[in-house]
Amino acid sequence: TVLDRLFAVVESRRGGDPEQSYTARLFSEGRGKICSKLGEEAMETAVAARDETPGHVVRESADLLYHLMVLWAEQDITPEDVFDELANRAGTSGVEEKKFRQS
């Protein structure tokens, strides 16, 4: 899928030249910078959803997913790990799942 291809590119940039790759630069700046960018993109997506067109939301969502994948790669998490977790939650009430996480 496009997400798998994107994740492969993100992973390939680990240890790359920060002068040549934005992704390599994020990795070199560390988890704090990656988290900051992820938060920024999440906020921009929410603001776009509130105030902008669906096309703007699509573009911001793409940025958000990209930065989330950088964080996953930094944490040695794969998309498959996340998809497996979602599959495990399938058929479970969100209210019940949240109660389980809090215990």
C-alpha cells in the first residue's frame, strides 16, 4: 500500500544526510523534535477540519501521517504493529476498550 511504501522510504532515511533529506534531519534532531512536529501537524489538521476545505484537510492529514510514521520508525514500531493493534480492538466498544486501558 502507499503507507507501506512511505514507511519504507522513511526507514531508509535513518542515518542519512540531514542536509539532503528532511526525514534524515528529523531523525538527527531526535524524538523531541519529531514529537513537536507531530503535534504541530495534528493541530494543523484539526484547524483545517474546523476552518478550511476538505482538500486542505487531506493535505494536512498527509503531513500528519508522514510525521507519525517518522515517530514510528524512531520508536522501531512498524505500521503492521499498529494495524495489528487495531485488528485486536475490532468489535470492541470504544467505551469498553478505554476502560480496559485505564485499569
